[in-house]
Amino acid sequence: MTESPSLDLSTDAATLTQVLCDIESVSGNETVLADAIERALQSVPHLQVERDGDAVFARTTGSRPERVIVAGHIDTVPLADNLPCRVEGDRLYGCGTTDMKSGVAVALRLAAEVTAPTREVTWVFYDCEEVEATRNGLERVTRNHPDWLAADFAVLMEPTNATVEGGCQGSLRAEVTVRGHRAHSARSWHGSNAIHHAGEVLDRLRAYQPAEVEIDGLTYREGLNAVGISGGVAGNVIPDECTVSVNYRFAPDKSTAQAEALVRDLFAGFEVSLSDASPGALPGLGHPAAAAFVAAIGKEPLPKFGWTDVARFSALGVPAVNYGPGDPNVAHTREEYVEIPLIAECEDRMRSWLTA
């Protein structure tokens, strides 16, 4: 077995980002990087290090009354001929630079260097975030070691352009099926065209006015949209079935049950089947730790449009926010990059929060 590379946590965060990215860790192949992270953190005297699979945890063990989690996933999407990394001007290009090894680099440096934080900290570096939920490292740890995730507040180092994004939207996908009656297309009056009848489903979607919900001063804009449609039997057959796939992005004040009820009510009279649903996460910005974090960052927070693992923390009763140096708009692209000055900015702001 090849020995894992070593990580120098005293190097600057941009350089450490490049080292982390050049250790390929596509989802399911994180062991080499997890080994390197574990070994680097085990050399830090003030941390207690634990591991579950390819998820590495490091904890301060003082007696301060408040504990926060700083978490980042160490896997990436598949490569697109975008490793090794390269620097062009103020940008570092390469797979994982923005999503989210620049955030992981910031967290690793702070874990090593902030020896006496003003609150207890659990540092989490986990696997398989970019794939199906059943493989997610945080989900696994929730089952195996729920006590490792006990905290008052959490920061997920998701790319946010160095701006706090509170909570996250929930997501629901449903299939709305319209029935008809088959007939020969030359004698269509003997049938009932399910694709034509699906126009009513689309009409209801066009007429739907998505809610804008304010929570903790953040306005979450919902969305309910058709994302796919299927139907048809043959070029000479009136179709007897048509299915419209619908995606509902809902504000985190709703439960998945409430979101499902809204969708079923909107499409009353049609067959509706739920394909999957994930709850959102409340921003929790009223919590003292969250308020202190927002103050330390020094920018007006924004809502998170999309779903992230802050929802897992929310399900555990832990308020959580997204904060990291990358640009989410370039995540998963062949041209993925991170702005190097934002890496330093994130590190400085988080250091101030942890030591103020």
C-alpha cells in the first residue's frame, strides 16, 4: 500500500489547497487523503482525533460551555482533466478548488493553529458528499457516533464567495401522472390523449405563485417547476399515459410533509407519487454563536438557494450556516477555480471568530 502523502498545516492556505487538490479524492476514493489528514491532525497536541471510515474528527477537549462544529467534505466529483492544479493570476484552477478543498484547507490550518479558542471546536472532514445520500459520511457518523456531532452551532465550509449563507432550502421531487385511453392516431376520436391532458398540469405550474418566506431576516424564494416530461407509445398511437416530473424547492420553515401536501393539493385530480424529499435547514441566525459568527464575517448574510449538509445538522437540532471561499457557480465544472484572496479572507475572519 502506498504511504499517504504528508500535509504541512503551517503552510499558507492557498498552497495547502493546491496540495489537497492534487491528492485525487473522487467520491469513494478518499482514503489516501483521509490518511494524510488524520496523520497531520494527530501531530497537533491540543486535539483528540477519531475516525469512522474516511471521516476524520478532531476535537478540542477543554471545558468551555459552548461547542461548535466546522465541517468540510474531502471528496470531489469525477475529474475533467483538471488536475494537477495551476495558478493563473489570483486564481487557483483545478478539481475541488472551490468545492471544497479551499474551505478544508482553511479549516485544517485553523484546527492546528488556534490552540486556545474561545469556544470548544469539533473539526470534521468527511467523505462521499458528492454522491447518493446513503453513502454520505456525515449520515454514516450520525448512525455510528451521534455524540461526535453534538454541538451548539455548525459551519459547513461550502463555497459561498466568503459570505454567510444561512440554512438551506428543502427539495422534493414528484411524478404527476395523467391517464388517457389508447387509440389509433388515424381515429383519435376513439381515444383520450394523455399528453394533451398534461397541459392542465403545466397550466397549474405556470399559474403557481412561489412563496417568498422571510426567516431570521433572510428571504427564501421558493420554486416549483417541471423538470421533465415523458409519454408516448408509438408514432401511430394516441398515448394513454404522460408523466410530468416536478421539483419543489421549499423554504426551510416547511417540513417535507407540508411540502408534499402542497404539491398534492396543487395537482388534485391527478396521480402524484413522491420520488424523494429532503428537509431544509433553518438558518438559526438568532443563536448567540451564529450571531457572533455573522458579526465576525462582517457581511450581510444571504439565504442558501439549494440543499446542503447543513440540513443534517438541523435535523440534529444544531443551527448551521454555509461559509467558504469558493464560488458555487463554478463548482463541478472543467474550469473550476477559487479566488486566492478569498481563501485568506475566510481564514482571517474565522480565526477572529474563534479567538474573539
